[in-house]
Amino acid sequence: MSFESFEWYYVGTDDQQKGPVTWADLKIVFNQLDDTCLLWHQNMGQWTELGSLPDVKAALKPKPKPKPVKKAPPRGLPKKKGPPVALKPKVHESRARKLSTTDEFQRIAAEVPNQGWRRLVAADGTTYFHNTISDETTYDVPEIFQTMDDKVRDGEWIWVPDSKAGFLKAKIISKLSNGGLQVE
């Protein structure tokens, strides 16, 4: 039976008669109805509780939305939410070496191009960075790869009064001992 062709009337949980409404309108208010709500259309002999009309109830019930498919990041890549986590790549025991001091770390970093940082691209096109010395993985651009534009953009900026323009954007160079700021 095609329910769409009828004009419907109903008595909702507020005991107020509503209608005529289209089938589409009835589907919209379905979540406000319970099994004791009364329904009627011109081909029905009498008002009937929704709970006694299983075909109507099933047709009104919204179809479940498909669950979204979560695309997992490439194996070993941290999730974007929250701070990146350091990854521990699998290293053969005989090749693994511990960095015991900051000096040793600096010495090794000086011998490795880009201080051990590598720019990588995940399967979804996201750029991330991995340090082969410290095993750190991050989405933030390491200083070794930052351009002058990146460094200027990432600086601390404020608005300062200007007699001609009203206000100008200025980069904070340093904070003075008296609480003031040196800007350029």
C-alpha cells in the first residue's frame, strides 16, 4: 500500500488533532509520536493507534544512517587530534644506540643532514616530519625546514597605535624589564 497518496491526520502526545498533513510531513514529526498516538486517513474506518499499525510505523521510521567509514592514518603515523606522539621505529638491536647526553645528541645531529629531520607525505597527502635521531614524529614544521615567511608568520604580533593609520601590525622583538615591548 502506498501511504504517500493519502492526506493524514494525527493526534499527537499533546492531545491536539493535526492535519491534514502529507506523508513527508508525518515522517518529519514521527520522532514526536508514540504508539498511543492516533492516526487516520480517508480510507481508514476509524482512528487507530500508531502501535496497531506496524506497516505504517515501519514505513515512517527513518532508515538508519550508514556508519561513517573511518580512514585510518598510515601505519605508524600519529592521529592528527592532540599532540603528535613520538614513534619508535623497529630497529635491529645491534644497530640501536642510546643517546646518553645532550652533547652526544648535538654531535650526531651535526653529522646528519637537516639535523635528522625528514619531510614525509602520508597516503592521504598530509605532510608530516620524522626525526631519525630522536625518533620524534610531528605535523609541525621543524625549524630546519621553515622559510623566512614561516618564521615571520609564526612570530608574536600585536597592534600598535599609529598617528596616520590608526593601528599597525608590529612584531614583538623582545620584552623589556619594565614590562614594555620592543617591536619592529
